[in-house]
Amino acid sequence: MGRVPRIFVIAGEPSADKHGAMLGEALLEAGKVTLAGVGQSRMREMGFELLFDSTDWSGIGVIDSLRRVPRLFVRMRQLTAHLTAEPPDLLVLIDFGAFNVRLARRLRGRVDCPVLYYFPPRSWSREANYTGMAGLIDRAATPFPWSERRLLEAGIDASWVGHPVVDRIRPLSAEERSNVRTKLNVKHTGPVLGLLPGSRGTEIRCNAPQMLEAAATIAQEYEGLSVLLSVAPSVSEESLSEYVNRFDLTDRTTLVRGLTDIVQASDLVIATSGTATLETAAAACPMVIVYRGTWLMSIEKRIRKFVVPFVGMPNILADKMIVPELLDQDAVAPRIAGTALELLSDETAMLTMRESLLGLRDKLGEPGVSDRVARMALDMIST
């Protein structure tokens, strides 16, 4: 009986943890493998033996990220030592470029195993430069077609596999949406408003109060409004319940772990800029994108807008404004509520946005993404 291949996956962020867990599930279904790596709750639940938990590895903004640098340097040395002493049959790096590219550079020539980069850094950007990664990895699996082209131009063996969000989330029919609302115990007769305040403490402190105050204003116009508030795996329900109570929304608010049910059940979502906006888009759910941060985070966002004119992933991928964005001073409760109310009262605008988001799904590829990456990974082991 042959030895079971060991695949080591490194996911340093919540979104990468989702992708890693889905890849792990596909690998286990495709063949007999042992899963290990660095990740968070979803990868652990999928059966990964985690060397380190990366829940607190990623930061928001320069200052928040810099605080983590000393500890991440220690983790990089430890990972280098571990992988050198016990080389896996395949190393899979997922996003988290500031860490993973440096780790790949340290390992090249020291660890005899192929390296697959799933979600190369800045793969969403049509102008990403990958020349510095050439020679560090063996293959890349990228979620966007333009990223495949940029990687190939840099001399990297790359394949466009699509975005795994299409495997997890799809638009629902009216009947299916009603069934999800029943599951979530939505009892009010008015619109269903989804709130996605983020997965990190800083995001939530900056954005949740504004979102919930806006929801309270919207409830004054729609007496039957129901609110679905997302609770990320790393966030306590108590911290969000305080905001719900502050704005007297307890009777109409349901706290929901994760966000898939929320984006599939809601008429409109208010989402903090980030991966959640792409997941909302995959459900073809109309949305308002908001972003508030510390003063330095706000400066970073404004500098980025000189390079990329949008901050929301749906607008970046569409390369035009299809979803309203409210940033910094504009991301306050009155403006958020006003924008949301304007949409809720305009069926034509809501339908137009929904159709634009449905068109955006074509740029995310066909379902079966995790299966395609799993086959690529197993091929790299067998060759």
C-alpha cells in the first residue's frame, strides 16, 4: 500500500480559510490525501491538521498590519524550519502575498516539493506585476482571466480556474428565497435588509454602528423591515448585540453566522468593502458598499483610488460603477440610509443592478472551481 500524499496549505486570512476548506473538501473527495497547514476554523473543521491558527494574522491598514509583523517573522522562521524538516508532497499558498511570497522565496532551493499558488496576490488587478514571483512557484491557479494573462507574461505556468464563490453562492428563485427566509425565521412583512459589517474588530467598530443606525432610519420608513446581521466566525455575538440594542432593533434583527443565507435572502445588502461584496454579487443581490476606517486607513483608501477608481470588488471587476460606494465621511448613517431608501423605492434601479451583477458572474467562471484546483494539485503530485 503506497504512502498517502501530504498537502500543506497556508491561508492567512478569513477569505483564504474559506477557499482552503473548499479545496480540502475537493481533495478528500478526489483521492486519499493528508491535509495540514495554516488556517482558521473552516479549515480545521474540514480536517486540516493546523500547525498554526492564522485568525489574527491579517490586519486592516498599515498600522494594524505593522503591529503583526514581529510575530509573523517568527511564524515565517518556524514554518521554514517545519517545511524544511518535513517537506510535504505539495505546498499550496492562498493569497496573503506579503507573507506567502516571502515564504516561497525562503523555501526555494531548500524544500524539495512543488508549490502551487492559489489566488495569486492582487489577482483582481488588471495591472498586477508578477515578475518577482517567477521562479518561486511551479504553478498558479487564478480566479480571474486577466490575471492568467499577467502571470503567463511573467513566465509563470498559470491557469484561470474561476472564483470559488460561484461554488458556494448562487442567485435564488423567489420560492427558494422564501424558503431561506423561513429558515432564518424572518417574520416581518416588509423588505429584508442584510448587514455585513466585516470580519475584523476594526472593521466592525468603524462600520457596524453606522450600518445599524441607518437600519433604524430605514425601519421608520418601512415598518415591516427585517434585518439580518452577519456574525463572522471570529466575532462574538455579544459585541454586535450591543449595537442592535443601542438602536432599538432587537425585535426585527436576526444575528446570522456567516453571510451566504443573508445575501440569498435579502432584498438589499449594506456591506463593508471587501470579499463580502463579491459574495453578495454572486447572489445577484443589490447592495450599497460602505467603508469607514481609522484616519490612516482612510488615507490609504484615497491613495488607492488614484490607481483604481473603485474600492468595491463588483465595481473593480466590472470596471465601472454598478454599485454605489460610500467612503469615509460619506459612510455615515444618514447617507447610508438615504442611499438604501432611494434604491428600495426604485424597482427599476434594483432590477438594473441585479442584472448587472448577474452579468458579473460570467467573469467569475463556471462552478466546479475547487474541483479544478484539486485536480491540478493532484497532477502536480503525480508528475
